[in-house]
Amino acid sequence: MRRQRNVDVLVVGAGPAGLAAAARISASGAGTVEVLEREARAGGVPRHCHHRGFGRWGVTGPQFAESLVEAALGAGAAVRTGVTATGWDGPLSLDTTGPHGLERITARAVVLATGARERPRTARLVPGTRPAGVFTTGELQQAIHLHGQEIGSRAVVVGAEPVSYEALAALRRAGVQVAALVTREARAQVGRARSAGTRLGFGRVPLVTGAVVAELLGHGRLSGVRLRHRDGRQGLLSCDTVVFTGDFVPDHELARRGGVLLDPGTRGPAVDGSYRTASPGVFAAGSGVHAVEPARVAAGEGARVAESVRAWLDGTGWPADAVPLLADAPLRWVAPNRLTPNAPEPRFILRTTQPLVRPVLEVTQNDRPLFRQRLRRRVLPNQALYLEGGWTGWVDAEGGAVRVGVG
């Protein structure tokens, strides 16, 4: 028997975006605010990221997560852990399962803050055996910091973006030698100073560029990886641990089951500058919309979505139509990606598939120029670039899709 309940606002996901949204919405006097988290503890990924730099310099991930939980609870929100939203029974009704059994919760507004996940070895279609010693960054950090597990003695890190260097640091803190970082890109996707400084500080860890892990070797326990270089050469690296880092995708399964429109670029819910999806009453924010930004950025989006939720609860209408905003190659995606009347003018976040040197971003609609912006720096894949939003008032609501590309 499924118990039925009603709340004013239901937030799915107790990571930085969800907790920040719950705290701000509850503090605004919006009524009953409830947060659902499928993990045993709230706080999201920062719970097992023990490096500093969350929110303020010197704040560790667990400290940042705890502050978010305390803020949500202090504002009056209910945070329920071990509860999974399994599907929808209507536009604003979610079926859940948890320690107290099956429930159907109907809300006046739903905020999707489901976060993102790294694609594991299986999703990357890396062939070979299925030995122990294969991790994603999240799995590695949980194994070390939450469960105190022994990891191995010699590791290969797949990737060379910021999260890859966090995996490198976690391995070295656990006493694991790192044989190499391996990336298909031509260089690391971090600043030169961080790349060089980190590798020198951790014992001259080699950076292998223009290569992919083509096969995992070993039975029972990983014994090595086969590399394939861009020019076709192959080689072997001996290791007992491999960590697949980066390649984040939004955790969009719940949105997809509910028929929420997804953006083809981000693969997360399509949202406008108010974090409204195409489904009335359903909002989305954080890394579940665009993967992946620092925790403080996700928390900032969660705080900002609160104003939109409160406006909806107070009777503000939902836009009937929206103009899609699309990214042209070599740009990978742009967010927000729906342009609606009377929405705030956001700062748009973009990603590129290839290095760009001081690029000029061009916004057009039906080949009509709307805006140009030159970036004063080099931009690498897996780094954020930002587009100002003052041009949105020039969009023709009947003119078709707006596109952003590189001039």
C-alpha cells in the first residue's frame, strides 16, 4: 500500500544545489519544503572530497556539505535520506521508496537537483576482463574517505582535467604510486602552472597525451592497461588500479521518466534563466542540468532557483513557449538553453570540444547577428567559458532557434 502525502515544494537531491534551494525556499516562508536523498547521508559529492577550496579557501568538502545541511535544516526544510524517487504519477507527483516503505508525494513545485555522474568503464566501452581495481573518481574518494578501503599500490588515472588531479591527490594521500595520467587531448585541461606543479609535487607523474585506454588486463585483480596512441601505436602500462575521471553526464533518468524536455547538448533538463523546465511547476538546477561545475556554482544556482519557485507558488504564470538556444561546433553545449519572456538575463555557461585561443562568441537567430563577445583568454575542453546575457531582449519569439558559435 502506497502512502500519499502533500508538500508545498519537493526537492530531489541533497547535494549543493538541492540543499541551497531548500534552505532559501524554506526561509522565504513558502510552506513545507522536503528534500529527498537516495544516499544514506545528505551533502552530495563534497562529503567525500577532503581537499580544500569549497566555498571559501581552506574549507574542505565535508565541512562545506555539513554547512549546507545545517542551513537547510535550520531554515525548516525536512531532509530525508535513503529515499529514492522511482517515477512519476502525475505532473507534480512522485513515487518514492525508502525506509518507511512506498510513498506518493504530491507537491505544488518540484525542484530537480539530481546532480551528475562520471561515466564508468562500461559506458566508455573499454574492453577487456572485469578485474578488481577499477574506479571512477567518486568511487575512489568514497572508498578512501568514507570506507577506509585499501586501494592498491600503482595506479593509472584516465583524464587530465581538474577532477583528474583531485583523483591523483586522493591516490597519493592513500599511499598509492601513480604511474601516469592518460588523456586523449593534446594537453592537460588545467592551467599550465597547476599541471606542472601538481606533477612535480607528486613525484614527476608522467602525463601521456593523445592516448586512450584501449583494454584492461588481468584476472581477479587488474594487472595493467593497454594504451592506444593517436598515431596507432600501442603500449602497456603495468598497474593494479585504474581511475576513470571526468566525462560527466547529468543524472537525468528521473527527468526523462517524467517527460521533462532534455537539451541535446547538456543531456540534462532544458531550462530558462529562471531554471524553469518545459514542464509547468518543475524546476532544475545544478550539475543535473549541466555537468559539471564546482560545488559553489551548483549551490549558487540552487539559491537562485528559490526566487523562481516562490514566484510560481505566488501565482506567476508559466511561459507557454520558449526559443531554444543551441551551441554550434566546436562548442559542445550551452546552459541555460531556453529563452523565455521576462526571464532574468543569466550568464550563460558553455563548453568546447577543442582548445580555443581568445575566441569570439557570436549569437545569431536565422543568420541575424544578435551579439558578439571576445574572450581574453585561451579556453580548453572541460573548462567553463561564459557568455554575457544582455542580448536576450533582442530575440524574436517567433524567429526560431537562437545559435551561439565561434566566429
